Amino acid sequence: MQDGEILTKIKELIAEEHLLRERVGTGDVSADDEKARVGELEQALDQCWDLLRQRKARREFGEDPDFSTPRPVDEVENYNQ
């Protein structure tokens, strides 16, 4: 996946999150359903950002960024910042 594709995916995930929050406000989606889905969206976003960071690091060290792969959610979610 190229940087542009990852950024497009990030935009789609953010748009879905905003739509979901609007739908909760209008009562179309329950708060519990919204909370569960937002959690999934946040995990997917974290994976996308991590993949972009991997690609950037590979480029900085003269490696091929196309060898970067998405890491599992549990690995990405347990990073210390």
C-alpha cells in the first residue's frame, strides 16, 4: 500500500467516525454501537499511522518502503509514547 492509499484510508476512517457521531446525535445509532465502532475505527487509524511511520523510516534509511506491512492491532495499541 502506497502513502497516498494509506492517507485516503485515513480520510475515509475519519469521515466514518464523524458520520457515526452525527448519527448518534440524531438517534440513528445507539451510544453503545457508536462506542464499539469508534473503538474499531481508532484501532484501524492507529494501524494506518503506524504503517506511514514505518514507510517513512524505511525511506530515511535507504530501504524500500514497500516492504512495510501493517502490524497487528494488539502490537500497535501497546506502544508506549
